Amino acid sequence: MMEQSFVMMKPDVAQRRLLGKILTRFEEKGLQLVAMKLLQIDESLAKEHYGEHAEKPFFNDLVSYITSSPSLAMVIKGDDAISLIRKIVGATNPKEADLGTIRGDFAMDMGRNVIHASDAPESAKREIALFFDDDEICDYQMVDDSWIY
Ligand code: RTP
Ligand code: MG
């Protein structure tokens, strides 16, 4: 099923100049970028985005990390994109993430795990609406996807 997922490169990625390299992984797989925005996330947006973790002991550190420097917010589209992107991203703890995944290859620490991706269709819908207006999403057709699908 065609899906859109919300994906966000966290502040360490721009700081390490890895934005292009990580974006390439999604494009090479056959996924399609339909929206993108580099933004400095403020405290209220960070708290809303990660609201499900408000009671967790790591919440304050997570909000500080996400607001520490600009992040790259994206909407990425493709067949079964939500679960597929979670697979490409890898486990939350980069030390446990398989090599070949983004976190497995580019991160060492849970608190600097480089990327966020929606974990279910409901969270994708909520997160896309939190970061993008409808008219900022370019839901264009690829000229020819027959070699991918
Ligand atoms: P994300 O939401 O960022 O894509 O990460 P995720 O689904 O893989 O993991 P989640 O459970 O949603 O946690 C959100 C972020 O909180 C930090 N975290 N720290 N025990 C800890 O210290 C801990 N657990 C989670 C991570 O930065 C994680 O990405
Ligand atoms: Mg999560």
C-alpha cells in the first residue's frame, strides 16, 4: 500500500554534514521525497512531537537534543513506506542497530541516534500535519516507476 512517512534527520546530521549521504539511502532504495524543510525546532514543537514520551526519564534530554541545532524534516512516500523506513533506520539504540541500517552505520549513542521515522500510520499522519501544511507536500507522480514496482 502506498504510504507517506514522516522522517527527520536530527541535529547531529547537519552538524556532521551527513544530510546528503543519508537522504541518498532512501532515494536509492526507491522511495520518493515529497516534502522537505530544514528548521530549528523550538521547545514547544519538540515536546509536542515527542509527547508520548513526556513522562519518561529521558524526555528532557531528548527535547534538548532535538532543539540544539537545525533538523531536516521530510515526508517520504512509497509502497509500505512506514515499516520499510523503520527497517532502513534501524533499532533505537545505535549499538544494537544492525550494520547496514542508518543508525547502525552512522551512530554510537542513543542520545545522538541521527534520525526519526514514524512508527505507524496514525503517528505518520499526526507528525506530517505537525510539521507541514498540505500545500507544502508535493505529491507528484514519477514519470516511470515500472522498474521499481
Ligand atoms: P524516534 O521516535 O526518534 O524515531 O526513535 P524510536 O521510535 O526508535 O524510539 P522511541 O522509543 O520513540 O524514542 C524516542 C527517542 O528518545 C530517545 N530515547 N532515549 N532509554 C533511553 O535513554 C531512551 N529511549 C529513547 C532516543 O533518542 C529515541 O530516538
Ligand atoms: Mg519513536
